[in-house]
Amino acid sequence: MRQDSFNFTEEESSVEKIQVLEEKISRVIDKIKVLTEENSMLSARAAGLQEELDSRNLELEVLRQDLGDLNGLKTDVDKLNSERDTVRTQVEKLLKELESVEL
């Protein structure tokens, strides 16, 4: 009889172990579901951020081109100012020569 009760306890222990294992498996499955949802949300967020980055990169490229254009315009303006100064100096010389001739 004692052996029969021992077998019953052993079976109970096996059932308890299976129940504990089932609980652990359930928790793992729940955790996988949560992680899958988080992964999905993070993937969507990453995709949105990538789109924003691509947009900003295009904007940056346009701004760089504009900066290059502005630098070219600045160079043109500097050349024109230099030419203006040269012309002004020549005109001032001519005016001085004219003034000296009139006297």
C-alpha cells in the first residue's frame, strides 16, 4: 500500500511539473506577443524616421546647391564691386585731368 501512495505522489509531482511548465510556456508566449507588437511599432516608427531622414537629406542637398549658387553670386558681386572701384578710380583721374586742363 505504501508503494501505491508513493506512485500517486509521483504522478501528482509529474502533473504539477507539467502545470508549471505550461505556465512558463504561457508566459513565454505572452512575452513573445508583447515583443512582436513592440517590434511592429518600432519598425513602423523606424520607417517613419527613415522617411523623415530622406526628406531632410533632400532638403539639405537643395540647401547645399543654393549655398553654392550664393557663393557664385557673391563672387560675381565682388568682381562687379572691384570693376566699379576701378572705373571710379579711372573716372576720378579723368576728372582731375579735365580740371587741370580747364585751368
